Amino acid sequence: MSHKLSFTDGTSIDVPNKELLIDCDDIFDTPITFGCRSGVCATCICRVHEGEENLPPKSDEEIDILSTFKGKEDCRLACQLYCTGDVKMEYVGK
């Protein structure tokens, strides 16, 4: 089973159920830039436009990291995410 991951720039890919987005980026060319690949650098900050319910809940660590970036508390770290349904997001970076 796969789900559509689309971006506000028009890019879209089909991602396998519960496959980490960071692993999908190794296969597909997405607009997301990844740095440390573990959530610490926050290079992969994205804003979810549709399908937030199809992503895992924010971890305490993700909340702490995003709270250090003013105006991005509502965003997500793409390297920590997988999809369980269709999602539309925008890559905003840090």
C-alpha cells in the first residue's frame, strides 16, 4: 500500500505505508533538504497543508526543536515522519 505525498511546488510521489520520508528522499527527488538525518539540525522543517492526521504525533523532542524557531511551531521535521495516508506539505527549511 502506498500514499501520495505532494508538495506545494507541484512535486508528488507515492510513498510506501509507514516508510520514513527521509528514506523515500534517498529514492525520489523531493524538495526537502536533509542534514543530520536525526532531527537535531532542523534542516528538513516542513509545513503540513493537508493530511496532518496521516502523520505520527509530534514527539517531545520534535516539539522542543521546533519551539526554538519562531513561527515554525506548527511545522514538522520531515526526517521524523512517515505517512499512513495522503499528505500535502511545503518545505520551509530553517
